[in-house]
Amino acid sequence: MSEAPPRRVLTKNRMGWASERLGAVSELFVEFAARAGGPVLDVGAGYGAASEAALRAGAAAVIANDLEPRHLEELEARLGAAERGRLRVKAGRFPREIEFEDGSLWGAHASNVFHFLTPKQVSEGMKKLARWLRPGGRVFVQAATPYQGVWAGFAEEYGRRAERGERWPGLVEKVSEYVAHRQRSQMPRWIHLLDDVVLRREAEAAGFEVERAWLYRRADLPAGLRLDGRETVGLVGVRRRLG
């Protein structure tokens, strides 16, 4: 088997950095996947840290999705035969390029995916996850907020937009206007920062009962991104039962 990826590494398609250390939301997903009786989906799996952890914890079946097929190939190469037999990979851009049967999934995980989606795609993505999950299935989402050190220049603008009642206050259409970070060239040209209010609203509109939506600091967050302890938003929701 090939070696696991470094602790933090730039993704091959430059859609952020992947970490082999799981965040709080990903750990909750792994715990759920280990006891779920059916397939779970890992959206934007990157190098597959959460997928791998879920499989090693005993998940019945994991579907790892990513925009970059080479990430999924590396995941498959790291696994032993037993785990590989319970893994299915599906390359494609979420939410537009992948589909699953309604009610076919027991759970879904999306870590550091939603802040790369447009407002329309955030709504569409939540609705698709709700449709794909069986009633009682769970969704686990982690995303970046405006309260990271690199976005300190945008945080006040975010607050003003929110106070004005803008529906999507975290859409940064031109990253270079707010960021002077030394690694700016490795960042996307635009980003959609989120918080617990926006994520909760979209999850509930899609058909989830939100168990928890909160702001926190990931344990693996580099010192340069730390600001005030609200750097990350997490959400755990349950697909409402029909009727």
C-alpha cells in the first residue's frame, strides 16, 4: 500500500488543503457510519481521510466522491482488500455532476465543500442530500466561516451585510480584494463563506431537522488562520420522516 498523505497538503486541483486529522464534524460522521446499516456518502472526500476512517471503523459501505479522480485513486491505493471491498468511488462535481437514488443513503458527509459552492448550489446541494438520504438518515457538514485570520479584512463587511438582511452575506466574488496572504496564489478566485445561521436555514428548507449548528475551531487549523474561535461552522441534521 502507498503512504498516507502528509498531515496537511494542497489538493491536486487547488481546492484548499487536505488534512489527515479529522475535525469534530468528521469524527461524528465516522462514529455514525460505523453503526449505520447501509451506505454513506463522503462528498468532496479529497484524499479520503474521513472515508478511510469510516471504513476502518467498520462502515458497511462508503461512497467517496471528489472532483479530482487522482485523490480517489490514492485513497484506494492506501486501503487493504477488506476496506477496498466496501468502498465505491464516484468522481464528479457536487451537486451538479453526481446522482443517487432517492432514499438510498444512510448518511452523508461534506467537509470543506459548501464554501466552494455558489448560493444556488448550496441550496441545490442541501436538497439533493435530503433527497438521497432515507428518512432518519443524517448529514454532517463542515465549512469555512468569515472568522478566520485570512478573512479578517472581510469579517466586518460580512457583519454589515448580515445586518442589512442579505441572504448570502458571505459571498466573496474577488478574493484578492480582501486577502494579502502569502499563499493567495493557491486560493480560489472566489469563495462563499458561511455561518451557522445560513447553514441551518438551508438545511431546514431542504427537509432536515437540525440537531446542532455551531461555530468552533478545528484542532488542525494552522495558527495563521486562527482568529477568535469561530473559524469553522458545523452542522448535523436528520432527514425528516415522511408523513
